[in-house]
Amino acid sequence: DMALFLFTKSILNDEPIDVFNFGKMQRDFTYIDDIVYGIISSAMQPPSSETNKDWNPLSPDPSYSSAPYRVLNIGNNNPVSLEHFIECIESATGKKANKNYLPIQPGDVEKTFADISHISSLTGYNPKTNIETGIKNFVNWYKDYYKY
């Protein structure tokens, strides 16, 4: 399960949560409606074999192809600290988290986010849902679904 689901469940049940890198991690959280919007907008702009007319099969550039496909990042392009993420859940649930601060896990990275410049230039994609609204919507759904 993802952090939002796990943290919400634990906070509502007064259970501790593990907070790696002492809450200094940054992630690019994207609300599901924005993901759906990105998929639909990109489906309306299908690639063609004409996308890169200069592609040379004898000296191929590995970042291009003559095939009619493209890879697009769909995300929020706005990293949020784990500490702020938890604060948003606390605000939406009305409960404080019992945080178990831990060092960063081996192999993990401190910051990730999507580069959405390609999909934005092709389709005008621009996510609309901020982290506070997205988490509030999720917590409301969670409480309703699990009868809190």
C-alpha cells in the first residue's frame, strides 16, 4: 500500500508511523484526477511514425524511434516534504500522528519528482489539485468507506 493509505489508517487508529529520513524526504504526490486528465489529454495527441522524420536506423539515437509511441511523465512536478505530507493528513483527520523518526533507508533517494515539460508542451497538461485538497479528499473518502 502507498504512504497515504498506510499513514491515514495508522493515524486514525492511533498507531505509530515510520518517518524515514526524519521527515526530510520529498516526493511528487499527484492526485488521481490529475493523472486521469494527463492520460486522456495524451491519448488525444497520439504519436505517429512521422514524429521524428530525421531518425536514422543506421545511427539510432536511443532517445528516439521511428515507431509510433512516446513515453510521457505524468505527475505533479511539485515535490512536497514528507513532514508536510503528514501535517496535511493530521489536519484532514483532526488527529496528531505518533511519529517514529528513522534514518533514510539504504538505496532510497531524498527527492523525486516528475518532469512534465514534454506532456505539458504536447497537451497543455497542468495538474490542478494541490496536496492539501487531495489529501482532504482522500481522508474524507477513507473515513466514509471504512466507517470512521
